[in-house]
Amino acid sequence: MKEYQVIGKPVPLIASREKATGKAKYTDDIRLNGALHIKILRSPHACADIRAIDASGALKAAGVRAVITGRDFNHTFGVLPISKDEPALARDTVRYVGEPVAAVAADTEAQAGEAARRIRVEYEAHDPCLDPRAALLDTDRPIHPELGRGNNLHKSARQEFGDPARGFGEAAAVVEGTFDFQPLTHGFTEPHATQVEIDAQGSITVYSSTQVPHYLHRALAEVLEIPMHRIRVIKPHLGGGFGGKSDPFPHEMIAAKLALITGRNTRLSLTREEVFSSNHGRHPTTIDMKLGLHPEKGITALSTDVLIDGGSYGSFGVVTTYYNGVLLHGPYPAPNFSFACDRVYTNKPMCGAMRGHGGVNPRFASEVLFDMACAKAGLDPCEARLKFIHEPDTVTANGFRITSVGLKEGLRKAMERSAWKEKFGKLPYGKGIGVACGFFISGSALPIHWNKMPQSTVRLTIDFDGGVTVYSGASDIGQGSDTMLAQNVAEVLGVPMSMIRVIAADTGLCPIDLGSYSSRVTFMAGNAARNAAIRMRRILVSAACKLLEIGEPRYGKPGGPDSFFRQGGRKPDFDDPYLGPNPDYSDGFEARELTFRPSAGPREGAGVPYLDAVRKAMDGHGALQTQGIYVSPKMGGDFKGAGAGLSPGYSFTAFISEVTVDPGTGFVRVDKVTGAHDCGFPLNPLSVEGQLDGSIHMGLGQALMEAIRYDPKLGVVQNASFLEYKMLSPFEQPEIDVGYDANVDNEGPFGAKEVGEGALAPVIPSVANAIHDAVGVRLRSLPMTPDRVLAAIEAGAAVTPRNENGKGGM
Amino acid sequence: MESGEMKLVTLHVNGRPFRRAIVPSTTLLEFLRDEIDLTGTKRGCDMGECGVCTVMLDGKPVLSCLLLAAEAEGAEVTTVEGIARGNELHPVQEALVAHGAIQCGFCTPAMVVNAVHLLERRPAPTREEVKECISGTICRCTGYTKIEKAILAAAGGDSGEGGKEA
């Protein structure tokens, strides 16, 4: 494995010292002069028409500077151009409990809150639509009448490949089941916050806790009806996102609008209860799935029927609708495949993207069914998975281009480390071991906005002191993307991390990056940073050659990419705006420890100090500046939905979980998670491990305890607090032993793929499969709380004969 | 705000006195963040659920969102800003940085306070004691794994086999 200087080393995140000392400024920590405080009045009804709003009492209240309602906005918005259905403030109807209806700007927070309470809203309440099945029925009062439908269907996706009926006929084992999933929330610790600074020209700077400064920039311009150059969006340090800050939000529109109206700086921060009622979390889901398995052919057929409850607005829902099906095309081939997914609107807070977006729930269903099919066909669940995991350089039934796959060896090692063979089916009653696999995208190849702009652009500058500044629109949300960008640049230029400064997520200074979601940043922004650094390296090497009085390296015109599967690794074409993904930038020089040395030729070994090269390059030129971009290769079919889930690289994961189940109480304890994650070449082991630990934490939360509860009649969140929305504590986090052996991806920067999300999904079914091994029952609903496990054990004991180990059958 | 409603308080924070006229309902968290601009201490829920507002009051961790500022008069308040000496980080802070135990960092100030208090009381804690010490503060990024490792390392070993009394 290639030894690098910075890449592949455990590098602490560059912001961690300021975070450890409390100096790091998050959005709510910013202090703008004389900022007005904003409070939002929210709907107490899940479904109502707004008859009248009387703000006169609020306007007369002490300290109040402005009150706005839905009448102050002309445009709705949404992260996807195809579903811009959300108003900043409800206009004629409210669609969920907690929907913003009016907002007050006042001198103090207390005054804003007091004034908001004095706004009189006359509602005509109606019976809310809260049940997703009912949402499919005809109604006189659709939640979104503008769609012209007589029901509450938002999006339908249907795809079929091969011949599922024939495939089921070929299977040795056919299993099916219905699986239920609760709504989840992201659980980040920093509530959403926004502050707006306005200057004398009426231009605004919007500081916001967002994963998507660029999409927010676009939405603000549309909703506020001012040009983009009058708006600057800055993401300060951000206290966790996980998808929950990846949409433009009403409060961001409201804070900006009130700044424009009053000419004053504004600020707001949501309460924790408001965060829960804003939601955007994982969709409540019902999945009917049928899987056919053959001992030699693998999955012969897979059919999936999904209903997802989107809540009141679109958010990322169209993507979620597709992801529930298309992300089943891995980690194993499924040549005969059908899926149908409907997303409905209901009168609940909207659902959107949450870590593992759209792929988590179907993964649970498919991996539990895979286990059941193995049992029925007499196959070892690990061996069967090993046998059928995608081979590298293949195309799935729906046209996904699978390039690097580094899971098989990792799963074999995990089987050894966990003593799978000695344990599976052989542990005493109450102890169990289970396996599950998954895969995930490294960013979407198809951008949300269909245009020809690069998905990521990174700019580099070097000034007289040799310090390198990286400008990127990517949002570091704690996952460490700033550090990743700096590592890529440091490696190419042979400069220490301490000389690199990253300025990111500031639309006024940074080129566009589409944002931090769908695990796209390392692959895409990382490649853009690497490309920018390679261009800079060429400038510096040229200067070094002048100082050494030798000719410049010859940069020949490279040929095209080797193949459909191997786009990276070729020499960069400096005449082209795009150097390609992960190009081979070897130029006959070594750049190490601030020195450029030719590695061959008459001046072999002669060193040119980095700063000398910088100064030489700047002679008569001034500050050095380069730009790098990332563009996904062309892939995919031409059928409807062909772009969903297309990615330039896919991660692969396998987990073997060991559990203890108390048959008396149904309480499940996850003792250990052993596994493997193929993230390509791990750029920063500290970050890779951190992402794996966090994914396991969040996945086990969904497995064992997390669920938002809505009042079934009123649609109110009943557990809008961290006391009642249960997440894993340090005591429930298991021992973790997950390998991430370097498996170089040809197109990822230095061979890297995603690690932030893919590992979440498979840990959940691995626990369900381990529970089956422990006590012989199949759980099909999440979370697998003690009451459900106990009920399943009691029901299972009544119908299922125990085998010789005291465990149930299939 | 009517001046009659204001109350004059003096709080000692990180070794310095701060005298402010405040609304009596001002919490210690609001005092720290809004009156004296010590924004290192975070607001996550205002209800004592998430623990990111943890500070030390006379050396013991408390949730500053559940305490009135006036109740802290006469006590010594230590926030995350009072832990490092200039640019020299406390061993707990160094360990959190070096072990990659900081991702989004929103819980980090509270974790620092929790851990500094633990190590003052128990210089060689067990892993269970470390879990106990951080269990009042939610971290959604790390799964707590690296935070535990970092605190154990700051205590002088990764073994978790400690347990000696202070």
C-alpha cells in the first residue's frame, strides 16, 4: 500500500482545538450589533384553514419592530426544484402542528415571545389526515390541492427489471414479510439557528446552521425576491446535521425577511421542541418484500412494495421514494427486480433526509429476509453473503456502475475475529450472533439542479508567505470535511497541514459546492481539492525547474479513460478544464517537507525549497491561484428514475453483531459489533473510525429504542424532548471492532469512498438476525423494544418447536 | 424591561468577578452566554435534558440551564473557557483532540467539564466511571467511544483497569 505523508494518517480535525476550548463560534454564538430577536408563532392544529390573523395586539406590544405573516411572501420553496411546496409562513392553510404562521421581531427575546402570544389567529380546524394508508384514498380536502389530485399521494415510483415471476420460480427458497418502521429524528445537539446581518445597501449576510449553503442561497434569493449577489450565506461551526439541516428552512426565510423589513440585524434559535416539530427525519415506512434465493445463483428475484409517510411537505421526499427501491441493487445482484414506492402527504411535520437516506429501512427488510432464506435453503448466512456480494466492475440490473468492492476479505476477517463459525447457531439460549451487509452511494452522480456545473469546485491561493488557502463551498458539519480538503492539498503540494487554511461554506468567498449530504463531500469536493492542488503543483514545479535550470516535465496529452469502470488514474490533461477523477499527478518531482526534488535526471536529488518555488512563481505574477472541479462520469440508463442512486463510487459494509436477550423481559443488549467497511483508501483513520462509531450508535438507536410518537388523533409530537425520545447512552454503545482495510478506489481522491452513512443501515438487521439466533424469533418492526421482543418470544414459544439448542426454527 | 424588575448580581466566573443587572429569571446559562459573552457553554434544550450546558459550580458539574444566575452568586463558576491555561490545553482537551473524540464539537465543552471534574476526583477511573461521568451529556456524533478512550488516555492509560481512589 502506498505510503503518503498526510493521507492515511490519523489527523485530528483542524477545528478540534478551538472546539475543545470553547472558542469555536456556532451560529448562535455570533453577536451582531443590536440584533432583533425573532419568535415564531406556530400552528396548534394539524389541519386548518386560516380565516384571519390579527397582529394589532402584537404590533402594539413593547419592543416590537415588525410582525410578518404568510402574506409577506410570494413564493414557496423546497430543496428539490420538483417539489417547492413549502411556504416560509403558512398562508391560507396549516398542514401540521408546529407550522410557522407568523413571526415577530422585537428588541428582546422575551418581548418577541410575549408579542407572538398576542397575535390572534382565527382557524377553521378540520380532521387531519394522519394515517398514510388513508392518505391514498380520495378526499375532498387534499393537503396539497395545487397538485390537482383527489388524494394525498405525493410521489409514486415504479421500476421493474428482468422477470421477477420467473426469478421466484427459480429460487430454492422464497421468503416474504411485512416490515414496519417508526418516524425518527436526527438528534443533533445544536438546535437550528440563524442570524442575519444587513448592511446599508440592504445586502444581507445569513449565518445559519445549514449543511447546504448553496441551496439555502438559491432559496433565499427566490423567496425574498432579491438577486443572489445581494445575499451571502455563511455556515459557522455546526453542531451536528445528519440530514436534519440539509433543506432550506422557514426560519431562515423569516429571519432574512425581517432583517430586510426592519433594516436591522436579526437572530433566532429554535427551541428543542421546535426542532422536533420541524422534523425532516426518517420516514415512517411499511415495506412488503419478497425475496427468492438460490444456493448457486444468489438472489433470483426481489420484489418490494413500500409506503412512506412524508408528512406535510416534499423536502427530499422524491429522492427518498426512489432510494427505498434503488438502494436494494446492492450489495448483491438482483437481476429480477420490481419495486413500487408511494410517498404520501399527511398532516404531520415533514420527513426528509436522515443518515442513510431512504436505504435504511429496505436494507433491514432485505437483510432479514436474506437471513430467513439462508435458513430455509440450509446456507450459512455469512458464507452466502460472501458468495453473492457484487464483484468489482459490474453493472447492476438498473444500471448502477459498481467499480471497487472491497468487502469480501473484510467480511472473512470479521468472521474469524468474531469466531462466527464457532458461535452461529451454537450459543446458549439468550445469546446470539447475526450478520448483515449493505452498500451506499458516495454522492449522487445526478445533481438536484439539472445543469452542467461541476458538482464541486475548489479554489486555492498561495500568497507571499507560502500559506495555502483552500476555498470550498462544502459544509464541515463535524464530519471533518475541512480537514479532508486540507489533507488532499497538503499531500499533493508537500506542505504541512499547519500551512493550510480552509475557508469553507461561505457563498461570498467560496465557489459552489452542492453541500454536505448523500456522503458526497470526500469523493467530490476531495477530488476538486486534489485537482486544484495538482494545478498549483504544476506552477510550483515549473518555477522549481527554472531555479534548477532544467526543462519542465513534459505533460503529454493523455488518452481517454481506460474503460467505463476505470476513469481515474490517468495523467491529467492540463489543457482541459477538468483533470479527471483522482488523476496520476506524478511529474518526476518529489514534493516532501517543503522541498521539491527531481527524482531523476541531471539534477536528481537537488532540492528547491517550497518558498523559493512560490516566490519564483510569483515574480511578475503575484498571488498564485488555481481551481479544481469534480464532474461525475456519464452513467445510467434512460428510463424513468434511472438517475436515482447513481453514484461514481459505492461503499460496502458488513456487520456481525452479538447480542444477549433476556427472555424474561425481552431486553436486548448488543455486546459487540465486529465488521468491515470498504471506504476505499481511508484518508484519515480517526475520521473513518469516528464515522463508523457514530453510524453504529445511530443505527442501534433505530434498532432498539428511537421513535417519534404522534398523537393518533391530533398529530402532535408526544415525545418532543431528549428525555422521551430515547437514544443510546454510553452504556448501550457496544464494543466495536470494525476493519477498514485499504481497498483503493480508482476514482475517489487518493482512492477514497464514503464512510459517513453506509454503515448505519446494516447494523440494524445484524441485530435482528442475532436476536433470532439468540431466541428464535424474527422481529419485523423497529424499534425492537423489550415489549415487542417479549411478545415475539411468547408468541413464538406457542407455535415454534425449539431445536436442539433450545432455539426456534426459521 | 422595567428597571424595577432588574436585580444586581456578581458572579465569579473563571476567576473573575462579573457584576451585571439582570432580570431575576435569567439562568446561569443565559448569564454566561448573553451577559458576559462566554459562548463556549452551549444551549441545546433549555430543559436539562441534553447536558451540553454543563459547567462547574464550586468544582461540581451542574446544568447551567436549570440554575438561576442569582443562585450562583458567591460560588466559583468554571466554564470550558476556564480550563486551558492560555494556549496550553488541559490534558483532557489534548486527549480529546488527539483521539479524534471531537466531531461537531457541540457537546465538547460539557464533556471537557465532565472529564476534568472526574479526573480531579478519580485520577485513574475505570471505563464504567468514565461512562457514568459523560452519561449526562448527549453526543450524537461519536457514539461516545472515542470520548471514553480520550478520557482514559488523559488519565494516563487506555486500559480502563484503573479504579484507584484519589
